[in-house]
Amino acid sequence: MRLAILLLAAGLSRRFGAANKLLTLYQDRPLIDHSADLARSIPAEARFAAVSDASVSDRLAGFDCVTVPDPELGMGASMAAASTVALQTGCDRFLVLLADMPNVTAEHTNALLALSADYPLVASASEDGVRMPPACFDRQTLEAVGAGAGDAGARTLIKALPESALVSATNALLHDIDTVDDLQASPAR
């Protein structure tokens, strides 16, 4: 397997307030550092980050940063921008991580990668059954998502996955931070 990692970090953080949430401290480090360090710890051929803020890019040493020209369009625009560049590599698996999910562990991503040998798409499922990233796509599936509706296309595919293509995790591990309250309520890793 030749792996590329796509870190989606271009959101506008509208629900968070005026501050860029990815630069806000979480456990004494900027939020972006948690997912970026996880991505760096995973052996991969390439690492890409979809970004919209140069201050975030500055924290992403070791990533090829792709500026999302229209971040106001949401995660789909980030997914499309990152997948367009990532598909130019010779990689055949693509692990998608969200920059605002600081509690995801290497053990969880390793389980996704192992399961991806059996399915074209695998994703995470929380304790209460919510299906979400992190997710791992094969090349053909990522091409279809990138050419289509991006986030909406990926969301539809993830919702349709059989249970056997999901890696279960605690709500704490899959906690994403969208608001200041989420940041304060986020359980430690």
C-alpha cells in the first residue's frame, strides 16, 4: 500500500467565533498541532494539508499545503482541493483526517488502514453510531468523490458503508471541536 494523508484544515471556524480555532490552545498546544503530529507519525508517501490561513500553514512542516480558494463552501472544497493534488501521486490509499479532531490516536488510524485492505472505503463510527472521518479511501473512490460533490459525496458514501467497513471508537476519541464550548468540554486523549 502506498499511502497519502490528507489533513483538512481550511475551515472558516464560523461557529468558533473570531479566533482561528486551529491556532487556539488545546492541552497547551495549538489545536492544529495534535492532528498534524498524528499525521506525521504515520508512515506515508506523501502528506497534504488543505488550508485557507497562512498561519495554519506555518505550523505544517512536512506537509504539502494546498490553499483552498473557496473555503466558505465547506469541507467539500477542502476535500476537492486536497484530493486533486494527492491523486497526482502514485498512491493507492488516502487517509483523510480532520484538523479539529485532536483526540484521534495512531491505534485508531492503524485499524482504519488495516481494514482498508478489504474495502474501497472505511470510516469511523462513534459509540452512538455516527459515521464520520477519519476515513480511508482507495484511489478509485477518492477520484469519484473529488470529481463529484466532495464532502457531500464522501458523506453519502460513508453513510452507506456496511458495518464491517467501520472502525468503532469512543465519542471522546472522535470528538471534534467546532465551538469554544466544544474546546472546553473536549475530553483528554
